[in-house]
Amino acid sequence: MSRDICIVGIMVDHRATRGPEVQEVLTRYGDSILSRSGIPDPTKGRGIISLTLQVDENGRKSLEKDLHDVPGVSVNSMILGPVLQ
């Protein structure tokens, strides 16, 4: 199965309480994460995380499912294309 370059956007509501759960998920997929950027929104108690991944389709779907399982987390992804050999 090919590995794609993907961008994943994550919105975390109630980040003070949900942040550790999100971090646990991201740690499990750390080998696939090329970059990560986070922006807190302290006035609204939420945070935005953007990831760049190099992962196959099953890995991306698994990450998205695990993040969706955390209450208050929204996830959207975009596949940019396959990794060139």
C-alpha cells in the first residue's frame, strides 16, 4: 500500500481537559507525523492542531477514528499525493 502525504486539521474543544487524550492519540502515531503545529484559543477554551503526515490510507483512517473517539474533537483531512520513490 502506498504512503501519502496528508494534512490533518484537528479542533479540540475544552482543550484543558481533552488535550491529554488527544496527545495520547498523537503519540501512538508519532512515527507518521512529519510536522505538527498548534494554536491555542484561550478565550474560547479550544485549540487547533495541524499535522502533516506520511502514512498509508489505513493509518490515516485509524488516526482519524481514534481522534473522533475523543469527545469534543473534530477532524478533517486532505490527501496531497503519494510519496515519490
